[in-house]
Amino acid sequence: EADIYQTPRYLVIGTGKKITLECSQTMGHDKMYWYQQDPGMELHLIHYSYGVNSTEKGDLSSESTVSRIRTEHFPLTLESARPSHTSQYLCASTAGTGVWNTEAFFGQGTRLTVV
Amino acid sequence: GDSVTQMEGPVTLSEEAFLTINCTYTATGYPSLFWYVQYPGEGLQLLLKATKADDKGSNKGFEATYRKETTSFHLEKGSVQVSDSAVYFCALSATPGTYKYIFGTGTRLKVLA
């Protein structure tokens, strides 16, 4: 069973609010990822990290920001939420320094609705 | 660049029917290939994987063979159950050094009793 957790599972928030989506893993994985999943199910990589103090933007431009101060923690922040940010956000991690073909472990996701 | 193409859904089958979900890929190197499953309201879970050509991944009655000559990794199951209803994603691990995963668009499977 994967040990990667996301909180909250569901969040409904008003426009303009600042929010932070939490993601933590207890597997000691170096690499962590945030995906945005649209209603059509497609996954879009928005941020990733190769380790502490390393963050990169993904393939889909996002107004969110991330930080990686501790190995186990990879929070995503929206400074001012808008209805266009309404989506499912999935966090994932992979193991292996120098190993690139290991499986990705996913959290259960946060479904964000901005009203 | 690297990419994954999988058949569009939804796929609707009766219980005990045979399942095939097609997946093809393009990659510059020698990727590993994966099938993930997403049940309603959940994150993705690894279903099976294959790391080199001609490898067959299998799990829970599902199988997929890494075919380098046809750049394919089709998912099959001989007899589906209602509990297999979910969304299935084909994926590859991208060029070494980037540690990024490329996902297909997902195929929704609905199995009717």
C-alpha cells in the first residue's frame, strides 16, 4: 500500500482565497510531482521536484507554486483562487536516485472547487 | 518528444467479456511502460509494468506485453468483472534524467452485470 497522503480530500472555497494543498509521503522518495486532472480524465504535470530545495514547472502552465523544504513534504499553494482553478489535483512520488523506471505512487487526490 | 496514445472510451462490456485497451507509444530511448488504474474518487494505482522489450507485465488477471516492433503495450483481460470498472491509463517513463512520466488520456471501462 502506498504511503502518500493528500489533504484535504475535498475543498470548496471562495474566489480570491489563498489555499495550500498538502502532500506527504513516508517512503523517503526523492522525486515528487503534482498533476492536475481535468474532467476528461487527462493528467497534466504542473510541478515536480527532484529533491529538497529543487522545484521545476511542469508541462502545463499553472498559477500555483510549490516548495520542497523537507523530503517528505511537497505542498502546493494558490495565492488567489479562481473558478478556473477548479480541478482534481494529484500528488505522486517515485523512488530511486539514478533509477528512472520505477513506478509512481499516487495520493488519493484533492478535489478543489472554487466558487 | 515522447508520447502515449491510447484508445478512447468509454468501453462498455458485459461481465466475463474479453477486454483489450490499445496503447501505443513514441519514445526516443528505451522507456519502461506502465498501466495504472483509477477507481472512482481515488488516485492512480499501478496495475502492471514492463521494463524492456518482450517483457509481459501481469496482475489481477490483466496482462500487457511490451512490443518494441509495434511500439505497443495493449492491456488485456480474459474475463472482466463489475469491479474492474475504472479508468485505465497507459504511461511511459520518459528519457532518463528527466524522471518524468508521460500518461495517455485514459480509457473509462464500464462492466455491466
